[in-house]
Amino acid sequence: MTTVSDIGEAGLLARIQKILSKPHANLLVGVGDDAAVLRALGPTAVVSTDMLVEEVDFRRVWAGPSDIGHKAAAVNLSDLAAMGAAPRALLAAVAMQPDEDVGFILKLLKSLDATGRRFGAPLVGGDISKTTGPLVVSVTALGAAPKRRALRRHGAQVGDIVMVSGTLGGAALGLRGLQAAERVSPLLRRRQLRPEPRLALGLALGVCPGVHACADISDGLVKDVMHLVPPRYGVHLETARLPMTRGLHKLPLDVARLLAMAGGEDFELVFAVAARALDRVRQLAQSAKTPVTPIGQVIAQSGLWIDKKQPKAPGRGGHGFDHFA
Amino acid sequence: MTTVSDIGEAGLLARIQKILSKPHANLLVGVGDDAAVLRALGPTAVVSTDMLVEEVDFRRVWAGPSDIGHKAAAVNLSDLAAMGAAPRALLAAVAMQPDEDVGFILKLLKSLDATGRRFGAPLVGGDISKTTGPLVVSVTALGAAPKRRALRRHGAQVGDIVMVSGTLGGAALGLRGLQAAERVSPLLRRRQLRPEPRLALGLALGVCPGVHACADISDGLVKDVMHLVPPRYGVHLETARLPMTRGLHKLPLDVARLLAMAGGEDFELVFAVAARALDRVRQLAQSAKTPVTPIGQVIAQSGLWIDKKQPKAPGRGGHGFDHFA
């Protein structure tokens, strides 16, 4: 194993530059200058940043470098999807210990770049830094919205149908199995380690009249669905309609529903659609090869309602994931 | 003291949103959605990322939260200055332990935003994450270049004059004093903790014919000046010409020159100018209220030459700062 301190910062940078030197239409100047230079990001630039921390967001015993690189890209691309933006570039800053394996870092960045490129966003620049603590991968995604207004949160109107893409709960169930060192099915492993950002759907929703609000599901449906409505409105969810990832059906129904509603990290889109636009949205979803399911409705009473009841007062931060709860 | 785990991620986000809610012309959607939305970044977007890690890039015994926030912004803005770009927005991802002081994080982000705004780049979004290790502040700066081509490294031509802005060595001497817990003059403290990105000068150089290459000095002059030339060319520096920060003159000359040449973190611009453009550059520098000094020349022999001699073979990564050397 070659460690980072064996080859120094300059040596590591040279190797990174080599694996990232592929040209890309969006990129005028890539890694190796003071900053990257990109073609215009369209009339409206959409930018997001998300950081993965070892032992908090991933463990090396169950996540390989390619998994970590993919996920670091995917969680950021998912934010762009939720805004209806087209990805254009990624930046990555990585903090590592001096005895870090060079091969691990290169595989991680190669995977990050590959996932970005698959959606039009090569890794164009970054920073490497020393740390005394866990590995940190901080990614910024840059995108372009096709029109002046991006697809926002909070815009839902009373009577809107709440829809979700794909299936729910698989990422959380996969995590459970990985953490317990159990055998995990390839599907559940993929749902946890290799989430697919819903970019084709997000882009289509972003220009579809009647789509009023959208967010991605990172912290859990019950938390993220509330981003669709202003505080005076609420959301009513029907649990029988929740599309659950294959494998959840083997669990007791209440456990499966809890994972689907509060598990998080599915990186599906949840969005609010005027009833009149429902058919159009179904067509768009079909073109984007992404299943979508109506799971509830926006209501005039504030708060979250599940099967016509309000869940018991949740803890601080509500249900769903809170880093510090 | 209120800790982050006292108020949770949601509580911290709400407080951050409050201190960052000021409007800005560049910003269509700020903190609180899946991503930030900005007005067009011009024909050419310039983007850079730089991460500060506690115990590596700063220590709390000598750097307060406002210092850390300022520097996290300034080192990124300095990269944009070196590309001749105008700053438009900052993003910040912060990893912190659960017992972190909320007040510390808010002061840090407020200072980061204030420094960004002073140069046209408010803090528009970010991420907070838990860590078991040191505090990590990862910033991305977004800017716009006024024309299709940004100001690059490596473009220097033989015979070009090498110039540097401001003075050198102050940041390194300040760091020395802070690390030794000595009394440090306000000037040297400012040079280490509050570097000023040379944005006015960078923007002017970016559109000035005859300015062939530019970089900022983060790792030390002897390392960063070599970024100006392609590998087949070299740089000749004249030590007698080096503009040294006030306070270095009290040191033995060889120590002072070492700090000025290899100390790093001065965040001045070093650039290569065709002789015919020298007068124009002096005028532009005067308009930008930034002193500039010719310190050497680009030569046809490769490598670094100091006072007509080649310095002894430097260690891996050359002289100057290397995180892992």
C-alpha cells in the first residue's frame, strides 16, 4: 500500500490530475489551476453542497471507495434533481490522514467523477487537506435551470396530490443489514450504497405547469414531505399507498412502514401536483423511465396527518433523520 | 453555552437561516431549499473549493470563530482573484462534534458571509454534518469571468517580468508568533488571520493585454511562482527586490527571506507581464490601490533560479507548503 505521506500532496495531486484529465464539453479549465472554468451555467445557476463523514455517513467495513465516491456525487446531484436543474460540474474537497491509502482516494474520486459524468457533471476541481480525524468528502454540485425559476419547495397548494418517485425504505433496510453485518440482497445494498439521483424526472417536473413544489428524500419521507408546504398547510399521507422497496414486505407491516416513512436516504423525489396536471406528470414520468405514485394530498390543516390521524408529537426535529438529535 | 446537540440539526439550521436571510442581487433562492439559485454567472463561470481543518489549518487557541470564517472565505476568494474572476456566491459545508458551541458556529458563518458579501459573494447555501474529529469548514466560491477566457497559470513567456502584489512573509511570521504564544503585532496577526483577497487587482489583470499568467500565493512564493511557467521555462527571482512585510526586517536577513519566499499564506498575487505592458499594469495596480513589485523574470532555462543560482535540490514537492510532506 502506498500512503499519502509516501508521495506527498504534490504526488497525490499529480495522480488525481491524471485520472481526471478527460475533456468535457462543459469544462474550459479543469483540475490544476487556481480554479475551474466552466461554460455559462444558463440563465439561472443552481448550486448545492453536501458532506460525507466517515463513521457518521459511511463505514469502510461495508462501503468501498467506489461506493463512497458514487454516493458523495449522487446525494448532491439529487439536490439538483429536486430543483429541476441539469448538472454541469462537481467539486470535491477531501480531508484525509497522512497514512491514508492513495489507491483508496483515487478509486473514490474516479467513481465520483464517473457518476457525475453520467449526468453531465464531471469533477472539475477540488482540494485535498490533512486531518487528524475521520475521512471527510465534501462535494459541491453546480447545475443550470432551464428557465428563470427553479423548482422550489414550499409552493404546494391545498388539494394538490403528493407524489413520490420509485420506492421507499430500501436504503434504510439496506443500512440496517450492513450495520448488523448480515447478508444484504443486491437490491437493498444498491439502495443504500448506490442511490440513483432522479435527474430525468426532476428536469421534466421543473418545466411542467401544475407541479408546485418538489424536494428529495434524504432525511425520511415524513420530514422531507413537509418541505412541500408552507407552515399554514399540512400533508395527509395514506400509508396503504406507499411504494415500498422489494424486501420490506418480509417485515412486519408496521416496521416496513416506519422504514418507508422515516428511514431516509432513498433519494427519491417527493412533489406536489395540481390534480389537473396528474395525467401530464404520469406521461413525463414514463418518458423519464421513473415510476411515480400518489401517496397523499395537501390539506388546509397544518402539520402531518397519516391515515387521517396526527402522529404522536414527534421528538425535536420531528421524525426522520437529524444529525444531532 | 448552548451545544449543537442541545438544539439539534433543525434548531441549528433555523438559527443559521436567520443570520443569512439578508437579500442580495445575485441570489434568487438562498439557504433553506434543496439548492441555492443564482442569477447567471456570466459567459464563463469560475469555481474553486478549499477546506480548513482544525489543528491543521487553524487552532482555536489563537484563531477566533470570526477569524476562521473570514479566512475560509478569503482563501477561496483569493483563488477567484488569481483567475481574474468576480465573486458571486459562497457555499459552506461544516463538520462539527455534537458538543460544539452553537455561538461559535454562528459567529464563524456570519463572518464568512460578511467577508463574501464585501466582495459580492454572499453565503448562499451549505451543509452541516456531525463528526467525531476536528472541525472542518469546506467552502466553495463561485465567480464570473468578464470574458470567455479566464486568467490562467502556465502562460508566461520568456522575458516576462514576474511581479507580486503587496508584501510577503507576514502571514508566516504571524503564524510563528501565534504558535509560540508570543505577542504578535496587529499587522502580523492580520496577515495570518485576516488575509485580504486581491480581487480588484485580479479583475484588472484578467482583462489587461500582456498579462500572461497569474496565481495566488498560498503555499509559498517559490512553489507558487513556478505555476506561472510551462515546465520547459524557468523563473529567476532577485531576493533584493522581494517586498517584505513590516516586522520581517527585525529578523536576520536570511530568515526573513526564507519566510518571504517559502512561508506561504500571504494570499498575494504573483503574475507574469510582458515588458511592454509594465506601465499599464502599474496604472491598473494604482487604481486597484494595490502595490505591485517586480521581483524577477521568466527565463528559457527550466527550474527556479534565485540570484543567478539554483537552490539546492529541494525535498519532495519542492520548497513551500505540502500538507503531507
